[in-house]
Amino acid sequence: MAAGDLSVTAEGQIVFVSGGDAHVASYDGKSVTKFTQGGGVAHLRISADGKSAFYRKGGQLFVQRGLAPNAAPAMVAFTALWS
């Protein structure tokens, strides 16, 4: 596991990468849910409110609003404005 691929939300959920996919676990470990598919997830970060995940996959940056399998990830795009 790479540094930063483990986080704890304010609600006590543990969010981590295993087998290339992101998972969320209850604080007691009784409930574990994989919320990404297809592997390749790295550099996982969780928003301050614990409701969104940011990660790299295939060289792209994604945000996933909600830590559930049915939450669709969106690619983050940056635009540079030069003057």
C-alpha cells in the first residue's frame, strides 16, 4: 500500500486501497465495501467532510462523490489560462 492510501473519516470509517481498488470499512471492521472497480487506483485521498474520494487511475485524476459502489466517478480536468 502506498503512503496516503489509507484514511480515516470524521465518522470513523476506514478508507483504503487493496488489490488496486478503493474500499471503505466500518471502524470495527464488520462491514467492508469496495467502491471502485477495475483496479489501478492509487494516491487515494478523502475530502475533509469524508463524503468524496479523489484518486488517480490510468494516469488521470478522478473524484467520486460518495463512498458507495453505485457512485459514479468523474474525471477531473484542469484548464490553464495563460495571459
